[in-house]
Amino acid sequence: MTWARERTGRGKLIGEGSFLGQPDGVISGYNQRYMYFTEEDEKGNGMYARDEWGKYYTVFEAISSQFVGDETVGLSVSPDGKTMYAGYQVKGVLFAIKRKDDKEWERYR
């Protein structure tokens, strides 16, 4: 896989995203169909994905002012690949995210 630098500015993400910061946690599955990452700035934060065709998605994003400005951390996937984890550092909140179809997110390295 070849990597290239790309801006994740407003308007590229489904759900908009607001990126003035830089990605933190970044993971990619074995088949490299999706790259998941966390990112935050003073206006919003959350977990996002980019598919192999360059389309961006919002997995979750802070909509409550209590999480805006918090650090999105802990991006990881369970050993069975069915649960993805991420959280907010300052508030001490951890999300365990499962797909509605109960399939794996992807197998990760």
C-alpha cells in the first residue's frame, strides 16, 4: 500500500467533521478497505473512517458540549473483530461500538 498526504478538512466527511487538528489513533485492517482514525479540535472530535476509494465517514462525533475539546483516544478492535473501542480522555468515557449486522469491523494487525 502506498500512502499519500491528504487534508481531511470540512466538507470531505459524511457528517462534516471539523478538522483543524491532526489525526491521533490510526488503524487499518488486513484487507485495507478502511482506515479508522480519531481526530479533534476546539469545535468537535470523534472517530472517522476513510475507505479504499477515498470517501470519508463519521463513525461518531461529539454533539454534546461536554465532550467538545476533549481528547479522543484508545482506538482499538477486540480480538474477534466485532467491537471497536474509542473514548474521551478527560471525561473518562469509553465507547464499545458494534455493527448492527453483527459482522466484524475488519481483522486488524
